[in-house]
Amino acid sequence: MIELDSNTLLLVNALFGALAVGVWMLLAFPFRIARQACVMLAGAQAVMLPPLLAGPGPFQALAGICTLIALGLLSLGLRQLLRLRQQRLDLLGLLALGLFADLARLSGLPADMATGLTLMSMGGLCLLAGRDLLLGSLGLAAWLRVGLVAPYAVMSCFLMLRSIALTQPELGGGWLLEDPRRHAGLAAGWLVLAMSISAGLIALVLSRLIQRIESLTRHDPLTGLWNRRELSEQLARQQVRAQRGRSHALLMVDLDHFKRINDELGHAAGDAALRHVARLLQASLREQDCAARYGGEEFALLLPDTPLAGAQALAERLRAALASSVWSWQGRHWPLTASLGLALSAPGRLGDALVEAADRAMYQAKAQGRNRVCLAPAAEGASC
């Protein structure tokens, strides 16, 4: 069995840190994923490299400061990555305390006291990072959250115990004070913790990236509503429920004279108008309803478990709300109206057939003067 000495383990730690710096910078710049957070996390890894690679000398004397700065950058990067809107006074306070203690040792503060305060500050920074990670990963499975937070808790406990062993030597625990360069167990422990923290953060970033990609495949990037693909999947689910006796309605909404907005005000104004309509639609729907941008200036609203009377009432409310809404572009007020087509699910009218029925009713509303609601009956044709 091959045994690795402490210096070799520290070298492996440094090599892993250099690799992590490269990964974070790759995510930050070519891929443009949470750039500011990734740069901070790359900085945290980079600051730890000199003490790991250098022998006794200036860098080793500054190992405490390097570790403090690294933990500070790690905490700041983590908050930026998780988009936590917390004040930084707690983090900056602990960082300032540790730096002050480490620098005060050079001006006469007893070494044990200074190092103990620095270690306590490091432990506090680890606790803050673990807490922030716990708060920012609420959407993940409980076991995964525990796995992400565990390295921070272990590192914090180790630093706190190291501080106690230094300031209270009568309690024992002298092995905690060993130099990692002379203690293979400590070097191996730091390597495992560093790898766990870096791997966990990279996995968190990649999971967020996957979630973002999945969201983009289901949402319209301009309005934030569901896209046509997601609407088709929702219609397929409702088709299964309809075969069990549950009904649903589909409402097609098409803005009137939308081309004039693009021609007279520009495409930026057209995009703003679409976002305005999307917000109005979302504000009028229930949680179980599905609002989608079907294409261009056309929207689709899927209304599960909605009888005909309720769907008609909602359609009329939406038409009136849009007609009375105030939308302006660069100080110019522009009236917005829409033609709406409504279809109710029925045997033989599910999925694409339901979309076609609602679409025909919507075009009937346009043909009869716009700014109105037309219903697609069970028979051929539409009634307004």
C-alpha cells in the first residue's frame, strides 16, 4: 500500500487548487456563468496556493492572512452565486478581526492570543459560508444540502478546536496544532475538505446551469411565459384528465393591429407591449392556469377544470382589462386591444383539435371587428 507523506499531500492540494482556479475562470469568462461569483471563488483558490507551495519563509509567515482572505472571498463569492441579499457587515467584521489579530502579532500581541483570534475568525467565516449555502439551496434535496454544508461545518469545528487547543493547552489536543507539513493526517484532512468544498460548489453551479437551460426550453425568453412546447405538454396532460371526465378550456389571444406598433414605434416598443400584455395575463390567472406565448403577438391560456361560463367570464374580463389598461412608450399613449377565441374541451376536441377550434374562433373575432370574444361551439363555426 502506497503511503503519501504530508508534503506530497499538500502538493496534491495545491495542484487541485490550481485546477479549481482554471475551472472557475472557465465558467466565468468563456461560459459567462455567474461571472462575478466565479471570479471571487477563483481568487479564493488562488490566494491559498502560495502557502501550500512555499516552504518556510515569507509566504508561510503570511499563511494566516492568506487563509483569511481566501475564506472571505469564498463567502463573498458564495453569496453572489446564491444571490443572497444580506448585509456584509458580519462577514467583513470577522474578516477585519482576523486580519487585525494576525497583523497585531507583528507589533507585540502574544502569538498564542493573536493566532487564537485568527482561528476563531476563520471558523466564524466557515460558519457563515455554511449558513449561506443552507439558505441558498432550499430547492435541493435535503441529503444534498447536508452534503454541501458538511465540509464547512467540519472545517469550522476544526478551526475552533484548534483555537481552543492553542489558548487552553491544559485541555489537551496538542495534535491539532501540528504543522500540516509534518502531520500527514492533517494534510490529508485539508485535502479532503478543500476537494469537497470545491466539488460541491462546482456541482451547485452546474445544477443551476442545468435548471437554467431547462427553464429556457420551457419559457419564452421575452415575456417569461410558457412557450409553445410547454403548452403542448400541458395540453397532453389535460387530454389524459379529459378522458377521465375532467374538462378544460383554451383561450387564444391575439393583439389587434400589433404591426402598427412595430412600424410606428419600433420593435423595442413592440417587445415592451408584449411584456405588458404578459404581465396583465399572469395577474388575471389562477395558479393552476397556464399562460403561454404561442407565437408573435399571439398568446394561449389553458384553463384546467373550468366550465364554459367561467371561461367566458374570464375571457371578457381579460378583454376589458386590456382595453382599459394604460400603456405608453416614450411618453406616447397607445391603446391595446385583442381578439379572443375560446374553445371548450370535448370528445374529439382535445390537443391540437382544441387549439384549432380556439384559433378559428379568434380569427372569427377579428373578422367581426376585433376587440371581442368569440366561442367555438361543438358544431362547426364560431359564435360571438
